[in-house]
Amino acid sequence: MMSNNKFKILIVEDEANILSFIKANLEISDYQVICAETCALGMMMYASYHPDLIVLDLGLPDRDGLSLIQDVREADTVPIIVLSARSGEMDKVEALDLGANDYITKPFGTEELMARIRAVLRSHRYSEKNEGSHGGKFKFQDLLIDYDKRQVLVDGKEIDLTQTEYNILTFLSIHAGKVLTYA
């Protein structure tokens, strides 16, 4: 049985060979992968699927990838790793200042990309945990959420949730006891 609780990664890349290469490597490592070839499609996929991480090329056919960083950062802290042929220091500075979590220049090493993805997901999960959960787990009466295992238990029995259900439950548990408003 395939687990629905694996990390979902959105790749926004217009070069087909690079896109399929990254997708294959991520799927081998058991990530769920969504792909987009343009900035507009990337925003649509982001809004529809709420990925756990975005791998973003800056040189897209319709808009500069930097605009996607700006649009996403208006409402979300989802990790973004820029993967770009632009290797100038100012390009990196601009992307990082706009809210990218990491910046990798092309050509890139596969193992380095995978390690950076793991590192960014780890640090994002750690910062979310520090907002309200304790030790990687949330417990309330018979409910136990293990953030590290991405597992939900009720009365000790594992509950099979979709990615969206898990994300909603996790979000609510992280903000338990807080008043949340829709902005």
C-alpha cells in the first residue's frame, strides 16, 4: 500500500529533460511530484495541491520565476529552492531576499539537489514544530500526530488520511489554542 503522507514537491521548470530528470530522482526517493512548465501553471498547481516544497527555475517562458516567489510569499512559508542557470551573485541575493530558502545553479549535482531538498524540508518541519508542538508530536485526548513519521493515530490505530487531510490536521494542531483569521 502506498502512503498518502509522503512529501509533495512541485517542480516549475520549462526544460523538459531537466524536469523529467528531477522528477525521476524525486520519485525514486519516494516523493510525490507535481510538474509545471510555466509560471502561471506553477501558481495554479501550487494553489491546487499545496505542495510541501517548490523547486523553481527562474527562466520561465511566460514570467520570471521571481514573481512566483513573490506571489507565494504573500500568503505562505512553503520552502522554495531556486534551480537556475543564473549564477550571478545579485541574482542569488534577489531570489533569497524575496523569500527563496536555497539557490542552486545549473548545472547541478543530483546528490547535492536531493540533500538540499531534505535539508530544507527538515528545517521547515522543525520551524513549524517550534510554533506549537512538542518533540515532533501533538497529543490531544485519543489523538496523536507524529510529525516526523507523518502519522496520525486515534486510540493507537493509524488513520489513513489523504495529503490534504493530513496537512489540514497538522496545520490546526500546530495552531491549537490560537485564534486564526482569514486574510
